[in-house]
Amino acid sequence: MPKIFGIEHIIFMLISIVVMVTALILISKFAKKERTKRVLVVTCALIQLTLIIWNRLSVMEYRGGLFDFLPTTFCGTTSLLFPLAMIFCKKDSKMLQFLASCMLLGGILTFFYPDFIGQSSSVFYDKTMSGLLHHTMGVFNFFLICVTGNFKPSMKNWSSLIFGLCAFMTYGIFMISIVGKSDAMYIYSPLIEGTIFNWPFVGALFIILYTIALIIYEQFTLKKEDRWAYKTYAKIKEKIEKNKK
């Protein structure tokens, strides 16, 4: 039976890391034309879309319901929407920023802690392998759109996280109350059983980490006067000075 950090999981992680790093290095070195970059982004988005569809069809096969095609987790929902955003959204799109951030967090967490890996005696069980692959492809695609310049995170799109999380919550409530799923989007149960990683905790933690990551990103990529932190500080300083007069 495959286990988290068992031999099958470790081999999968090692192979995936080597392939992803090698591919990203080659792409950054040789993919210089915008058309080439676009073809790579669309191709990899379609690969992820194929993997998540494979995963959802395998779930439908074993559960037998039409609505089982619809994902009920953050990662599954994001894996379905993120590749579509890669294809159709602009690089500074709020939707792309939200989905890319969710994909990175959920993909990395699942890459290192795939709680579904022991659902069969073989890691090649279709639900298991498709789950591992669509999460891993999502992580790769995040770095791909960064390397190719097809994604530019910005604090001006910070609100996308709040609206996105509200949309995911609404979808989860719909799946529970209308479709009849016992739980969806981790509204009633934690991501990892027996932990504090429930919806309010993870949502708050995500918002904090997301904000810190964007501020750090802008520190390295933008001029001082264009950074959100600097502009906010300047505005506060200006108001304080006005009040003193």
C-alpha cells in the first residue's frame, strides 16, 4: 500500500522535481519568442486540463454519479479553472492571479502530502495517479507562466483573493446544499484530519501568506516608487503631516 513519504511517493517526487526543473531551465534558455512561449503555455494548460478531466472521470466511474465529475476540493476546482485562465486571461488578470496563487499553495501541499495516495494497493491506480499528476502539473504551470512572463502578480489585484475565496465558499455551499455532497471545499472538515487546518484557519493563513509574498515580490521586481508598501507608507506619512498642521 503506497504511503505518504513511502518509496513510491518519494520516487514520484524526485522524478517530478528533476523533470520540472530541467524543463523550466530549458524553456527559460531557449524559448525567447513570444509565439513560442504562448504555444508552450497553451500546450501545458491543455495537458493539465486533460489530467484533471481524467481524474474527474475516474471519480465518476467509481462513484457512479454525473455530479461526481464536479470537483469538491480547492485543488480540484482550481486545477479545472487554472488552465482555462492560462489560456484565456491576460497576464495581469485578477482571476489568473487568484487561481495561480491557489494552485501553487494547493499543488505544493498535495505534492508533499497527498492524503489520497493510499486509496489502492498501487500508486498507478487511476484516481491516485491522475490526482498526483494534475496537482504536480499545476505547480509546474505556475512556474511556467512566471518564467515565460505570462503572469505578473501585483498588490493592485490583492482583492482577487477575497472575491475568489468567497466564490469558492459559495460553490462549496451549493455542492453541499443543492447537489447533496456531505462536504465540499473543506467547509465542515479540515484539509488534514485531526488538525486545525479548517476553512477559517486556512483562509486566514492563506491571506496572510499571500499578502507577504506579494509585498516581497514587489520589493524585487518594481521600482521603489511603484511598490504598494512604499506608496502606502507615503500616503500615511502625508496624512500624518497634514494633521499636524
